[in-house]
Amino acid sequence: MGAVLVRFYAGAADAAGCREENVTADTVGALRTALLQRHGDRLSRILAASTVLIGDERVTSDEFTLRDDTLVEILPPYAGG
């Protein structure tokens, strides 16, 4: 299993209580599970609606394989005008 750096933005950072953290996971699905175990309901709804970026790629598959030292960015939907 690889250690990845997760960077949270906006409401996702508020829900997680941090802007970034290291998580051990080998797939995006395992990462989601680990994040929900750590942060529970505070992050659950936001994570479900958020975009997951790895590099410049939007990742939608929970089967996407993560490598050591991967940067995973969690971007919640933005509101504004």
C-alpha cells in the first residue's frame, strides 16, 4: 500500500479539519474509505460531491491505482456568483 498526500480545498478542508494529510491507500476507493473512517459524517457528503484530481486528471473510478507519494486533491463543488 502506498502513502499518498491528500490536499483538501474549501469546504472539504473545513470538514476534514486540515488542509492536507498523509493517508495509506492503494486505490481511490481505499482512500475514500480511509478518509471516511478518519473524518466520518463531517466529510461524507462533501466527499461524495467532490472532484478527485490526481495530477491534471479527474479520477472517477474507485479502482484507480495510487502510487507512493501521489498528490490527491479533493475539490468540493464551488458556489458563487
